[in-house]
Amino acid sequence: MNKEVTEFIKDKTLINGQWLEAISGKKYPVFNPATGEQIVLVPDMGQADTRLAIEKAEQAQKLWLKQTAKQRSIILKRWAQLVEAHLETLATILTLEQGKSLAEAKGEVTSSINYIDWFANEAMRVNGDVLPPSAAGNFEFVKKRAVGVVAAITPWNFPNSMIARKVAPALAAGCSVVIKPAEDTPLSALALAALAEQAGIPAGVLNVITASSGHEVGQELCANPIVRKLSFTGSTEVGKILSRQCADTVKKLSLELGGNAPFMVFDDADLDAAVQGAIAIKFYNSGQTCICANRLLVQDGIYEAFIVKLQEALGKLRLGNGLQPDSTHGPLINEKAIQKVDSIVNQAIEQGARLVQGGSYLPEIGKQFFNFTILADVTPEMDVFKTEIFGPVAAVYRFKSEEEAIRLANSTNYGLAAYAYTEDKGRIFRLSDQMEYGMLGINTARFVSETVPFGGVKESGIGREGSVHGIDEFLEMHYVCIKN
Ligand code: ADP
């Protein structure tokens, strides 16, 4: 490992500008999912550490808020520049702890730079309103104020960019943050924190709590009244727990939860583009994203042709250790994930799905590698229809009419991302009207960037991240009426 990578793999966490061990002295190991090797031991923190970080964040926020928007913006820009200067190092650390290919890791770090830079600019555009007076001579206005201390709980599938997408708007708005990265992937968060410190983000404004389980830390983040906002990305199941835990202190919430994305391919679609789109969004991050195509709904007339082409295209992908240049796709995050995907596939086959290819894990590459899999003839009656697969398994369904496709696509409690491939203009408008999703890609499957209001409806979440709206999640309206 090169020297810079070693330097940025931290074995302590940043609280109030100091690199600390857990108060209990406990540590836990972080593993490389491609090899199973231990990378480092990090602090295994609990309630007392979390409370300390929250209290320090509260003190720091008061001073951070006194800086002008321009001063905050300049510091955030410096952070973005430092992340860019260390892109290779951050991407390597990301691949080491998460497994994705180095190319995907570089893409993720680049998106972090874009988020930080975007919100550095947005910091300068937090304006209020002057209202028409409700009584003669009054002066009435609305200003926007930072919500205060923010808790950010982030997942392991994008350990770098999920930090940037939450922390940058929070800091731009004038909030301070306590981050709880996923237990499997704390190293990207710690490396980003080190660069934030170098960029001049003051002590206590950005704090990280590492822990081998989210439970105890999560409880403190939710119950502590100093925390005024929770921004969470993860499973719907945990999102519901956190939302219940936040009820007692009535915190502002942003929840980016699970998805069950339909990927619809109509008879009139450009078949090659649809196959490319399916490969890009189904197998991205080895199928471990909340916007991955979870149900490939393909119309009768091109159904078999689509499957043949999908299989051909899969033949060009290569599973392997993400650090090897020829690997396009990496392992799943841990053994639990492998077992879950394996049982989803077996259950679908037992219920009548046809295994076109894959369907097993590949211990010859590494314990946590699952083969690219296609399941055909999947039906809405099978359990997999309702399950977020989170692995490299394409489940392909057949439909006859547009009405049926829309009905199937919407028959889920989730509502994050949806995709459709069709050349019919009328249908495109009907889909954009009728699809019950926060985001819809037509003839494209990769549209997420810092300019996009990312988020879902139904049980996929509350709130939006990114775009001009992202900063509002960390602001509150404050109305003032000055009587004449
Ligand atoms: P995933 O399915 O992506 O693993 P999780 O919802 O389990 O999603 O995890 C996302 C984040 O939520 C991680 O940082 C994890 O540690 C945290 N987490 C899991 N359970 C809890 C909990 N009970 N309280 C707080 N955070 C939790």
C-alpha cells in the first residue's frame, strides 16, 4: 500500500478537532470484502462518545454560524479541492473497505467533489423573503436559519459520497454534524474528515462516531434533544425505527430508504440502449444500490431477444478484486449479503423462475463474490417481486400491455427510482404522469448528479438530497413581524 493511503487510513475518530479512541477503549476490525483481510481496527464507540460529540458540535455550531456564508463557502471549496487532490487515495481506501472497482470508486469520489462544490455555491444563495405587510406600516420578513446540530447516518454502499451529500449542505447552511458511518465502511468517512480538518473546517463542526453496531449510537442521536435534524440513508426497516425514535424530540427528518425500481422495456424500445441501461443500473456496485433496477419488466414482443442480449452483455463484465485494473465489478459487502442474495435466488427458482445464468457464489475468486445472475419468467406472485435484491441478480418479468406494466411497476410500497425504455412520445408523457416514483429515467438509467433532487415517495423516504432544494433540508423558516 502506498504511503499516502496508509496515512489516510485512520485508527481513531475525529471529535471536536481531536483524533480520539473510544472512551471504553474498545475497537473493532474493518475488513476488505475482496480478500477477507483485516485492514485496521477503529474505535467502537457508544453512548458516552456520541453524547460528547453532540455537545461539542453544539458549541462549535454557534461559532460556525457567525461566519458569513462566503467564509463557509470558501472553506467548503477548499475541502472539495483537497478531496480532488487526494482522489486516487480516497478511491483506493473506498475500494479497500467496500470492494467496488477502482473505476467506480473514482466516480464516487468525483461525485463527492461535485456535491461539496455545489453546496459551497448554494451557501451563497440562502435568501429570505420580504412579505407584503399584514397591517399598514408593518415590516415583515422570513429568513432562513440553520436547524442546528445534525446527525448523519450513512450506508456502506456509497461510503464516500453519502457523507459529502449530507455534510456539505449541512455545513453550507451553518449546521454542525455528527456522522455515524456504516460499521463496514468507516474509513472513507474518517479520510474525508481528515481532509475537512486540513481545509479549515473548525473543530467540532464535523465529528465522526465509528461503531460496530448502529444501535446504541443511533439511540443517542435520536433521543438527544440537542440534535435537531437526522439525515439517514439506509434500509426502510432501520429508517422506520429511527423515525419512531426521533418522534419524542420531534426532529426534522430526511430519509433515503430502500427501493424496488422497475425497469420497463417496451416493444418499441431501442433494444441495445435498453440492454446497456440495464447493465449500467442493475449491476452498478454489484447490484448494491437503492436505485438499482430491481424488476426488469419486458414486453412480450422483445422478451426473449432482450434476455439473449443481456446475457451477451454480461459476458463482457469481469468480477474480481476492485483494485485489479481489469475488474469491472467487485464482491458483496459481507457474508450476510451473500447469504441473503443466495436465498433470494434459490427461493425464486423454487417458485418457478428460470435460471438463465449465474445463481451461485464464486469461492474461487473470493468468499463474497456472487456470479452475475439472470432469472427469467419471474412473476409478481413470487416473493422476489417485493424484495430489494441488493445483489447482481437481474429478475426479468414479462408483460403484455402498457397498462399492465404501469400497474406492476407501481404495485410496491417503495417509490424511489423507475426507468423506462420506449420510443413512443405519447407513452413517455403518460409514464411521466402515472409513475409513482421520486425519480424517473426515460431512455436513460444513469442520471444522478449534484443537480438532481434525489429522493423517493411512499416508503422510500422523506426529503430530497442534492439540487437547489438539498440545502433546505438543513434550514428552517423564521418569520419576523415588526409592528409599525
Ligand atoms: P443497509 O441495508 O444499507 O445495511 P442499514 O439500514 O442496516 O442498511 O444501515 C444503514 C446505516 O444505518 C448504517 O450506518 C447502520 O450502522 C445504521 N443502523 C443500522 N441499525 C441502526 C439502528 N438501530 N440505529 C441507528 N443506526 C442504525
